[in-house]
Amino acid sequence: MKVVKLHEFISDSSILIKMKRNILLTVGAAALVGGLCLMVISSQTEGCPAVELQENFDVSKYVGSWYEHARDSTIRFERGNC
């Protein structure tokens, strides 16, 4: 095992650059993961909107076959959150 003195280690610019890059990558990855966790937590804690029932709703008008024309995945209901 080679013993390297601290001043020799720090003076090697390529090692110092690699260390800085690794530190920046680690901090950046931690910030990204933390931000994603906050987004998930905030989207789950917002709660679902209160739904009011329609008065005098005639269900017989809506009986039959229904077909899905399109789906919007940006709506929380479509993702199954509500």
C-alpha cells in the first residue's frame, strides 16, 4: 500500500476534480430524490375534492353500454388517487 502525504494528494488536480464531481453528483442525486419524494407526499396529502350528489338524478337515462373515447392520465381520478 502506497502512503500519500496530504499535500501531495490535494495538489493532484485530477483527483481533486474527480472528488468535486462525485460530491456534486451525490448532492444533485440527493436533491432530485428529495424533490421527488416531496412531490409524491404533497400530491397524496392534498386530499380529494368534496363531491356533491345530483338532485333528481334519473338513472334510467344512463343505462346501457358505455365506451371509453379517451383517457387523461393527468387527472388524479384517472390515476386512482380519489
